[in-house]
Amino acid sequence: MLPPTSSRVLAASMAAVAILGSAVGTVLAGGAPFNQLTFNVLALPLPALGWLVAHRRPGNLYGWLLLATADCLGVGNLGAGLLVTADAGWPVPLLVLAALMASVFAPFYGLSWVFVPLFYPDGRLPSRRWRVGGWIAGAAITVHWLGVLLFPDDASPLLPHDNPLALTGPAALVMAGLAGLGQLVVFGTALVVLGSLVARTRRASGPERRRLGWMTAALAVTLGGFPIAAFFLLTGSPAAAWIPFMPMLSALPAAIGVAVFRHNLLDIRVGVRGSRFFLVFDLRPTVDELLSELAPDLEEAEPGELLGRLAEAVRAGLDVRWAAVTLADGTRVVAGEEKGEPELTVPAGQGCIACGPRDGGLTRDDRRLLRALAVPVGLAIQSAGLAARLVNAQEAERRRIERNIHDGVQQEIVALIAGLELARATGADTETMTLLRDQARQTLDDLRELAAGIHPSVLSQGGLAEALEERCSRLPVASKVRADPESRARRFPDEVEGALYFTVSEALANALKHARASSVDVRLTLSGGRVGVTVSDDGAGFDPGAVARRGLMALADRLAALGGGLDVASAKGEGTTVRAWVPVHD
């Protein structure tokens, strides 16, 4: 695909070629001023609509198809005008160029009869079965064009001056036959397309049915007028051919224009504000455009606001009445006033996006947009869920510390104070003072153990390897800590060391409390831009899929927030291995 600037320049250039070609060719061909003005007015909507679609949706084939069809009409009309004004003094290369330009009238009819209605309304074939029909129509258009290009001078109604490329003798008859055969196949294919449109219209409902209905009627008018116009041309009455030619030229652009402006085919609305008539070009944004507009808001949003802004972005982007983002835990945030059942629901990561109805209905492009948007929205939903779990984990950890202080150290300090007061009042002896001293030491040890559970001092002073060794030295079972030289010599950010230390602590606690292990092995490694820890035990093991790992789940969220991860491998009777890692930068 071309860059946006290049595609817009190309679209504008193609539209200008079509408009200028039609205008200049009509003037060169002469004729009644009314006919010239009528032709130019009728030829204008096709390039205008093509430019509108290609300018705002360069990835949509339909805009470029309309522009190519309009260019064939404009260039063909300019070539015919040149041939009309040519005289004997014109150089042969210029006559050849004019003949080539005039001959593209043939592709204009093929494109407008077959491909413009076939690819309507979203620039895609109705089904894969139409691929064969498309190739047949393309080959027939090519044969028709070659036949017109090499027609004998007296047989071509499309080339009003002597054709410098015309063949003579038997070859001329062959070209005439090929031109007729190609045009017949193109016309037959167009009739099949008309039948397909009738069937699609009958199957459709709502706005889609109305859009297809307009195109069906327009193609019927176009194909019905062709035999009449051909009859007048072949009988030498070109002026009378204008009667069917005008509706033939205007029917398809008119149908597309009605679908665009009345049935919101491209989300272009017509309105009146006060005494002014205006058009609102509210074309559907792309996923990139939505994310570009939303990114600054998401960076500043708190976790609680994130889902609301995502829902509002989906609602505004698709112009639906309401949109809702739902998490796996049932958390649901709605933008707009939710009424009725959702029109469309798509999964998005660990949640889903639901959209309410929209005036004019959701098109196929809207559904593709929402499915594409579900990927980045799913990541944002996952981030919101992770943030919520981290907040909950932090709150649970705060409550645990509060409970440990209240039930443990606080009670010991209260008992120690009471003992001291009693000793002062009674003049305690040496044995009593010794007991109080031992009680104070025990309280101090409990405080140190509590502090170690929050953030051990050895972790801040000696680093991760030394902290793991100190933690394992206090275990009642055989333990071994292995650290490679790189990980032992290097210090890591506090949040990385803390996350890995408490992961090991939780794994060790599980090994002693639940697995009844007799030995544990801890390994610290640094390789490939990752620092990792592995804790293995010889305990009873368990089925990871059948056991809720609440403590490790909170630590997994903590590691995920740092860009790392956590894996648990275990089986009954085979022990457990916990692996955790976090990326680090050199």
C-alpha cells in the first residue's frame, strides 16, 4: 500500500484526469452546448465519489475501481474528441495516441457493467465463487478492447475518425468478430451480476437491503439502455442515442451516491444546522487512527479509568449508541446509555467488547474494524486486570503485615511492658529480670523476622545471591544455593531483586508447608538479558491445573508487571520446580 500522502496525491490526480478528459473531449467533439454540459455534469459524480473513497480509505479497492472507471471514460472521451478534430496534417504518432485513448471506452463499459456493481459496496467479491467470473469478465474486456482498437475504419462507431491502427482484409473481420464476442461475453456476465444482486437484495435486510436495491435498479437501467443506444448508433442516429445514454451514464453513480448520503454507506451524513445545509464527512476511523487518538489518554489513565476510556473509544469510533468492555471477573464498564441486546460482541483478551445498535446498522467494515480493534483492546484489558490484581495483592499483603503485627509482636511488646511494670513495682529479682531480657530478645528476633518478610536488610546490603543464601540457611531441611559468577557479582534494580526474592520465599514456604520436602535446590542465573531463579524440591508434588496458586499468582502478576514470567512444573510424587525470570538491561 502507498503511503497516505502518495495515495491522496494519486487519487486527486486520477480524479483530475477523468474530469479534465471528459470536459476537454466534449468541447473538441463539438455538438450542442446542452449536450456538452449534460455529459460533463453526468460524468462528474463518478470521479468525485472515487476520490472521496480513495482519499479517506486508500486500502479500500472500491475507490480506486471507481477512479479507474472514470479515467477510462475521461481518457476515451478525450481521445474521441482528438480524432474528431484531427486532419490530414496531424502526425501519425499523435493519431495513434488518440486512437489508443479513444479505445478505452471499451474497458469503461466492462468495468461499469461488471466490476463496479460486483464489488459494491465494500470493495470485495460477494464470494470466492465469483473469482472465476471475474477472470472471465477481465479476459472478455481485454478482447473487446483489442477488437475496438484494431477495428476497420468503417465498422467502428466509437472511433469517429479514420483509425490509424485499423486492420484490413480477413484480419479486420477477425478483429470485428473478437470485439463483438468480447462485448457479448461482458454483457452476459453483467446479466449474471444483475441476477446475483437481485438474489443478494432478497436475502438482505434493513439498510443493507436498501443499498443493494439501489445498485440493482441502477444496473438494470444501465443494461436495459445499452441495446437501445447501440441500435441508434448502428442506424446512424447518434443524436437519438443520447436518450438512453444519459441514464446509462448516470444510473450507477447515482445509486452509489444515494447509498452514501442517504444510507450512510461511508458514514457521510447530510444535515441542516440553523439555516445552513452541510455535509458531515464522519468517515469510519481506522484502528491506527483510533489508537493514535486514544494513546495519550490511556497513558495518563488510572486503572479504574482505563476500561471506561476504551469503551468510549469503541462507541465513538463505530458511532454506536453504547459500547461495553467486560473483564473475565465480571467487571463491566459501559459508555453511553445501554438499552437492548448488543448488536455485536467480540472476544478481547481476557474479556470482551459489546456494541449496541447504530443508526443505519453495522456494516461488514464496522465488524472487521471491531475485530481488529479487539487485539489492542484485549491487551489493555489484560493490563487493567493485572493492575487490579496487583492492587488487590498489595492490599492483601498490607493486611497480612497488619495481622502479624497485631497478633504477634504487638502482643509480645504489651506483655513485656506489663512485666517491666510489675518488676518495677515489686522490685524483681535477678531471675525475673533475666526472663524479661530473654523476652525482649525474642521480641527483637520476631521484629527482625517480620522485617525480613517485608524487605530483608541483607537483600539491600548484599544483593540477591547473598539474600537467597541467608534465607535458605534458616530452613529446617537440606538446601543448596547455586549462583553463577555473573549473577553473584551484579546488582539488579530493587524491584527486580524484591520480586525474585519473594518468589523464592513463597516457593520455599510451599515446599515445607504443603509438599513436605526433605531437600530444596535454588539456582540463580543471568543469561540472554534475563535474570532467573529456579526452586526445585523433592516433595509430594501436585497437579498444577487442579490447585489454586494464590500466593504464586500474586507474585506472577508482580513479575508480569516487570516484563517477566513464572512457570510451575509439578506432578504427584515427582516434586515441584518453580521458575521465575525478569528481563534486565546491560
